[in-house]
Amino acid sequence: MYPTHDVDAQLLLATLIAAKRRPAELVELVAAAEFLGCPIKSASLWTAALKRAVSHALIIADGGGFTLTPAAQSVVAGFPKKADSEERVFLVRERLARYEPAAPCAELTLAEEQFEDALRTHASHARQGGANLLMPKPKPEESAPPRRGGRRPYTGGSRR
């Protein structure tokens, strides 16, 4: 796949996170990109990257969602566990530079406005506070009193 951009690698990593159990919608891709620390600043760049990934058989458009192909899963697999997002983007970009698609796939018909709508929807969810589209977090129970006390440290007194 030539040329490769950081946006292509960020899109593959965001799709990997968002589409674990089912195809991810555009709003979920936006949330996953923000979770990775790669916020989407330009809808046109991400739309072009998504079209490139579909045409190079890295992402499959399944109904209203997107999933990674087995070839793309091999591109984004096997990173060091302690690698940060910048390092992962760099490694994915290196692997994408060596990737050769088997055959060109059908083009994706995605308007930039659809991506902008997803950005607005995600921004409205973020303004509501505490809403994470990827992982709902349970609230701790407030009925339990806080723990006090505990073991006393060894005083070091001698017996005589």
C-alpha cells in the first residue's frame, strides 16, 4: 500500500479496538480514535483513509459498520505490550508500507458529511459527561462506609 499515512495506521488501530465483537459504526471509530490518543481533526483525511483501506482490502464495510480483514488483523497484531500509541502507529505504518493487496476491492461510497455527523454525535456524547461509547463504567456503591484504621505498625519496643 503506497503511500502510507499516519491516519491509515490510526484508522486500523481504532477499528481494531472498536470492532472486537461486532462491526463498528463511524461513531464508535471516532470514540476509539480518541481513546487511542489520536483525535480526529479532519473528517476529509479520515474519510479518504477509510476509502483507501476498503479499496486495499484491509477493512470490510459490513452493513452500517466496519471490521478488519484477516490481512489487516495480521498487520496490527503482535506489538509489544508496553508500546504507547505513537509507537504502535509507527509499527503499523511500517507494516502497511510492506503490504501488497491481493486484488483491488470495490470502492466505498462514504460522504464526508457522514463522518462529520459521527464527529458531532461523539462530541455531544462527550459533553454529557462520563459517557464512554467503548466501555460503560459502573459507578461505585456509596452505601459502604470508608475503611478506617488497619494494622498498627510495629513499634519496635523492647521487652525487659
